[in-house]
Amino acid sequence: MAMINKKLLHLTPSLREHFFTVFLSLFIVSMMLLLLIPRGFAANKLDQIAAVANNDVVMLSEVHTQAKQLRNQQEYARLPQQALLKKALDLLILDKLQTQYAQKMGIVIDDAMLDSTMQRIARQNHMTLEQFRSAVKREGLDYKTFRESIRQRIVVSQLRKGYRQSNAINEKLAIDDLITNQSRLLSKNISYKFQHLLFPQKKYSRLPELKALKQQANKIRQRIIQGEDLLSFPNAQAHNNWVSATTLSPSFLRTINTLEKGQLSTLFHNEQGFHLLKLIDKQGDQQHA
């Protein structure tokens, strides 16, 4: 369990809670199954299930392969065999759960990317891929199983990378919320007339699609700066009646408070897509703390 806790420190609290909930439900079953692992398990015998991880299984052969890899690491070199098998099983269950979660998040490592990674690993060891495959087999490991374990590690790495980025975004959003709350307090008597241009995104847009949409929006922004009418573009709206600051969304309020009359905003983004605002007029006395 200590190793699992250490690995989970890299994940967000909600993701850690998800994995711990599932892991604890598997723990007793996996411990019972672990006791059934024969000490002299032979590779040519019928493979058996060591544990179940949601809709996936951990096979005894996987446990022994993982244990062999751990045995080559200094911190596990003197660990008793049953304790080593327990560590291997813990790691495999965690990897399976993380891989399943990553797949739900759309993180998939295809064969081409995996083959490229295997070739890089071989080159780092000054071998051809064929020589590396033979070296893996000489260590008593099944190459296909080893290859899939590398795929899982890449998937989990991508998952953790995504959540580190998510944490950074969440920290930025917390700062933005603080700024918005202060802006709302200072602007509660202010109203605006403005123009709004939306560049809508699809409900489940991926990063390349968002980048393309942002590039398109920036091109249109330049056209507006050069003299084209913002209202001539699709999804444009004119708010010719006074709009109170208290009715604006946080992202709109943060942006519009930075504008002078007649000024066009930079692009900003929310769950609807990318936006441009042009401030037409502003009224009301701003309160200063």
C-alpha cells in the first residue's frame, strides 16, 4: 500500500479518491487470490487470474513478469518472494485502473507510437529492436507482455501530465475568481453597452480543434482591427440597452472592465468557445475601496 500511496501523490484529490475507492474494493479479493499463487509457478502452465480491476483482469503471468522487473531494482532486490509478488500485484492493479481512467479521458497510445517508443528504448541500450527483443527474453520476460507494460506506462504518464496541467489551470481559475469578485464589488453600479462576437466550439472539442478555432478567431480579430464591422460576422450581437455589471458572467466582467470606449478586447475563452467584446459605452460611478 505504501508504494500505491506514493504513486497516487502525483494525482489530484478527486482522482486519488476514485482510485482508492475502487482499489479498496479489490484489496481483500486480490489478497485472497495472491495466497493462491504457487511459489513454483511455471510459465508453461495454464495462466490464471490474480485479481480483477473493474472491467479488466490481472493475470498471474503479469504478476510474475512485474515481479521479475522489480527484482532488478535495488530497493526490491532482497524483498521476500511473497512480499515482492504483493508489490507487483499492487502496481498492476493501480496501472490497470489508471489505464482504464485514461481511456475514458480519450488518452490512447496506438501501435505506431508504441513501436517508436520501443525503438528509442532499444537505441538507448545500443541495440537494434531485434537485439532488444532477444535481451528481454533472456531476462525471462515475455516480450509481448513487456511491450504492453510500456504502453500502460506511457498512458499513465500522459494522464498524470494532463492532471498536472489541470491543476495549474485550476490555480489560475482560483486567481481569476478572486479578481472577478473584486471587480464585481467595485463595478456594481456600472452598466455597459457593447458588441459581442462568439466563436462557438463543439461540445467535446479536442485540443487541435480548439487551436484551429482560436487561429480563425484571431484572424477575424485582425480584420476587425483593420476596419471591418464586428456585427457583420456570424454569431455577433449588439447589446444596445444598458447591461448591468452584476448580470455579466465572470469572464465577461473581467474582460470588459479592462476596456476603454471603442476598444476591442483580446480573445477570451469559456465553455461556449472564444469571445470578442467591443465596449461601446459605459455609465455609473465606480466605487473605490
